[in-house]
Amino acid sequence: MEDEKQREPQCYIGDIFKTKSKALLLRIDFEYDKEIAKSVTIKQAKMDRDRYLNNMRNNELFKTVVGYIWKLEDGEERGLHYHFIFFLDGSLSLKDSFLAEEFGKYWVETVTKGRGIYFNCNRHPMKYKNFCIGMIEHTDEIKRKNLMTVIEYLTKPDQYLRIRGSRMIGRGETPKRTTSKTGNPLGRPRKYESCHI
């Protein structure tokens, strides 16, 4: 069962790269102001996350998002916080650091009304050991392997916050591959299939 939980996000990423030739990755941590972080409940954190994700559907800011993965953690100093990875259509999106700032501001200003803070990992991408931020071509084996390493870390069983009745990790819907009028997939077949790098 634990192995299945770990494999699901990997398969999901494989599906994204089957439908897009390149993806722009944003890594953002959504947190709460230190003064209130300890008092934020699971219920409140879930409501804030759901509001963010629901609002994405009809907001121009998020129009190029093709997928996302989130994980909820509880830190001693940070309290409840989310790690988010957003996948944007790489043929329609540029300026990853700027977009990550805008996504973060939306969490602070619109969703949490000033109760939240955020950390934009795209601001200093080279400081991360497993570099997989910004634009990733579907043929870029190094970045895709690094991305899988990050996902494996995030979904490790011992990283889960175990609270009955609450999901601690989630993802967007599986993207559908565009088809022609005859029902055949458009574009060239991908070298990598789902569940692989």
C-alpha cells in the first residue's frame, strides 16, 4: 500500500510529460505567519488549500497550470504548511520565479487574507541539490530523474503526517492527451511512458 502511494505521483508526472513536450515547474511552500502558525488547525489548513485549488479553475493567473502535487506537513517551528509543485504548460509559460511569486501572493492576499506566508523555491533554484525547477523538456533525463528524487522524498512513508480522516498528499487530475478527429493521439509518441522518468 505504501509503495502504491509513492508510485502514484510518479505515474502522474509521467502522464503530464506524455501530454506536454515541456513543463515549467514551480515549487512553493505555503505556510502561516509565525504568530499564528501553532494555532492553525488541520480543518483550517484544509479549507485554505481547497479554496486555493477551487479558485484556480476560473482565475487567469492559473490558466497554464496542467497539474500539481501537494503535501501537508507539521513542523515544530513552522506548524502546518504545504509543499506544492505546480506543472505549467511549458509552451505557454515563462518566467518561473515571477509566476511563483504571483502564486505565493495569491495564497497570502486572497486565500489567507494576510494570515499566510510563502517561500518561492524558484527564486534560488541552484541551491537545491536535486535541481528540477523551472523549464523541463520531456527529453531531459537529468532533470526528470532529479524530479523523481524530490517526489520520492516528499512521499516517503515516514514523512507523512498521520491524522485520521485527513489526506496528507494529493494531486490534480490526470491530464488527457489531445486527440485528432479520428480519436488518435496528436503528436509524436513519447520516449518515456507513465511511471518512468
